[in-house]
Amino acid sequence: RVEDGAYLTESGAKAWSEEQTTMQPCGYLDAWAEIAEEFNDVDGTAQANGMELPHEAFMFNALESPDQLRQRMTYALSQLFVISDQFDFAGHDRLIMGYADTLHRNAFGNYRELLRDVTLHPAMGMYLAMLGNEKADPERNIRPDENFAREVMQLFTVGLQLLNQDGSPVLDESTGLPIQTYNPLDIQNYAAALTGWYFAGQESNRFGDTFHSIDWQDRLAPMAPYENFHQKTQKKLLRNYYLPAGASPRDSLEVTIDSLFYHPNLGPFV
């Protein structure tokens, strides 16, 4: 707004930035709750009316909230860590707004923590099929789903080609062509490393049940590990990061995230 621009000019960039980065965040769940009350939207109970207000919550924050720098960072991150309200989240606005708050909370933080929180959020888990992803079982023709494993590398962290720190591609000396960051076997290993995560607090025999069979309030917490559904084979990750046979799902998650966060491509790609 015009008055915001004038305030920035008067304050100076440094003072304005310090104020913005230390300001109390104006979250999306709070914005949604205020709008939901006005529109009589019932969400997260058996009496939910299916009304969806994520766009309204976004606009409320974009136009009215004082933490404009954080709002813009959150919007930028939402273009990178993409989910869609067109996905079948059953009109569960609190789930979508909780995901937006995950980006909002981490907007000025550490990228590794952001990556971990996004990975374990059930909205991302559903959207890219890490939720309920289970170990290989040849007799049942089950293999770990590769969707999230592929996207976390291709879109969220390292990209498709090895990069110099100025963002230019690293070229193969013999062919002159860009060098690929990872290959299909890497995707399989990452998919296996990320098996065994599901809605928190469920009986193990419910692992992999459909989203709609889980109570509304149980869909909101970060995903939890289920040991019996995690693939325990050894796995070689990028840049010689290694998971020994028998590694737990939590240890596998941390090593997997380290292998991507400390990759030299992360900075120039992101």
C-alpha cells in the first residue's frame, strides 16, 4: 500500500527489514478462523459443510497483515514447495492452512528445518504420496512410491543438472553436455529411505488406509514413523551418503535430508 511504501522510505531499508523479520507472524490458520466465523464455515468435524476458503485467507493476509516481508517469503516458498487446493483434501481448510503456516513459520529460518517440516506435513505427504508409502513386498507387487523422492530432488533441493555456484551447468569434459544430478537408481534408494511414514497415532494395521477413513483431527499433526513398514535394506544416497541395513525411519529421514541440504547444488538451484 502507498502508506507502507512511505513508511519504508522514512524508516530506511535496514530498520524496516529488522522490524519485519522480528515481527509477530500473522498466520494462515488465524486468518482462516476469522473468515470462517464470518462465513459460517464448519471445518474439521463430522458436520463439516465443505466450504473452502484458502484463497480468502491468503488475500486477507496479503492485503491486511503488517508482516508483509514474511507474507511475501511464504508466497515465494509456496511456489517452490507446491501443493494444490484442487487436490482432494475433502474441503479440509485447516489442513491446507496448517501447511501454509509451516512455510510461514520457517520463512526466515533454516532451509534444512523447512525441508524437514514440509516433508513430514500430511498435506505434502498426501499430495506427493509419501504418506502411507511402504517397503517393497514382491509377493504383493508393492514397491516404494517414487513420487516424493523424485520431486524432493528435482523441485525442492538439487534440480536435474549439476551446477556451478553461479548457477551455470557443470559440463562433462568428454561430451560437453550437462551432468545429471541423479539417476533412476538414486530415486529408488530415496523412495526406499522415505518409507514407513503415516498419520500420527494410528494403530499399525491402519497404515496406508485412505485419507477419508482417518478422523479429521488426526490428519493435522506431522507424520509419524511406523517401523514395520520401513524398508530396512542398505541404501546409497547422493554424494556417498549411506544408510546401513536396519536403519530406522527417523535416522533414514535425517540422513536423507542431510544428503540434500549439504549438496552444493542446493544454494544455486534454490
